[in-house]
Amino acid sequence: MVRSSCGEATPGMWRREAGTAMRRAPALPEGTAAPFAIVAGFHVPPVPTEWAPHAHAMHELVWVRGGTLTSRVGDRVFTVFEGCGLWMPAGVVHGGRATAGAKFHDAFFAPDRTPFAFGEPKAIEMTPLLQSLLTHLSRGDLDTEARARAESVVFDVIQPSERQVALRLPGDTRIDAIAEALLDDPGDSRSLEEWARSLGISDRTITRAFRHTTGLSFARWRQMLRVHRALMLLSDGFDVMTVSDTLGYAQPSSFIAAFRRVMGTTPGAFFDTTAGDPGDVRNPVSGVPDS
């Protein structure tokens, strides 16, 4: 089996890859102090990069091309992939990790000049128009009037995504060991009964604890977690067979069926769609209650 990772485990995040570069808070783009509402920029980390927990005085919107970004915010883990961005309100503490080679984009919004407010982290639909506008605003040669026109259109078109890509962590001492083990190795296929014996509690207690803290059954939570991890691995170029094996599925068809149940489409169709039009895919990867 090809394991998903081989480095040091970090609480509430995927296992850190070998060779990961550790960073403090990302530096704000040049020009942040100028009287602009939006300051945008991008860079390409040559190796897997992790940012320690931090907060900004400005709102932040991050998105990636050619890789993925994972962010931990409180009891939630967000997976950001091509076509989807993550809005982080000013003052919210968060950590993040980008895969090697991901083209990492960020835009900072001055709170006193932003005519809307998302009060919590939120997935943003990164339409081609929005991406083009923010790339345009990363230029250093725009005059004040051109920048103001572009900023006003950004404010008109920025919208939350229908895919709110958050996985809620339990935060319950009775079952935290299960969550941490599965974050470390999503391919761990131990059953509910096996976990109950290992922890010395009843499987009914585990079931109730997962539903109370995450809104999901244990099986559904693990399935959601595996899809989050699959998005990262597939974005990194791993084939379906390798991803299926890494995530503990007996055969690729079982993985494809599980992915379809969550995303509403197959892995191949999903990535073809996001590569062609980031706004097409509408099925959420979120911690919503299952039936």
C-alpha cells in the first residue's frame, strides 16, 4: 500500500509530509499599506509548506492552482482545491498547508473598505472572472481609477460556493483518538466495533458522540474525511488506483462509488470539470447531517 504521508503528525491536520518547510504568518503583499481595498499576489512553494497558526488584521481570500491547500480553523479542516477559494475573516486564527508546486494565490481585503462581511471562514466560488480580476489587481502598474473599477467588480461578483468544504472534528475526548488516527492514516479500516474494543467503550457511545459533535455517523464522517484526502491526492497527480489503495478501499470501483456518493460525480469527471470551469460542480463536501 502506498501511504498518504510519511512525516510527523500534527493535531487536527493531515500527517506532515517529509521535507515540509515551516513558515510563520505569510507576509502581506507589497502595497498593503497603500490606500487600496484589495491587495493581491501569488507565489509557488517549491516544497510542501506549512504555516503556523496566525491571524491577519485584514480579511484574506486564498486559492490555489495545480495543487491543494489545507487549513485548520478551530474544530474544522478545510480543503481548498482548484476552482474553490477560502475566505478568512480578519482576526480569525488559522494554520495552513500547501502542497509542493501549488500556485498559491492570496488577496487581502481592508475591512473598512469592504462593503460586505462574511463573519466566518467560507468557501468562495473562484469563477474565471473573479480569478482574472484578482490577478489583474496583483499588477503593480494600475492607476488609482483602474484599480477602483476592478475592485468594485470584485465586490459585485464574489459569492460563497455551494461546496462548503469543511470537515468538522469531534473535539470529544472519548473519540478524539479515532479522529486523530484517521487523519494520520485515512486508510485505517478498523470497524466501529474494533474501535470500541480498543478504547474500552461501547460502539453505541462512539456513534452518539460522532453524531452529537459532527452531525455525522462514524461511517459517514470517515467517508467524508477520505474524500477530502482524495481531493488532495488526486490534485497532486496520483492515479485512482493508488488513491483507492491509500485510502483503504478493496478496489478502485468502491472508491469511485464512495466519491460519487459525496461529490455527485466520478473523480475523473470532477477534475475535468474543475479544470475547465471552476463554477460547474455543485455538490458539497461538507459536514452536513446525513440521513
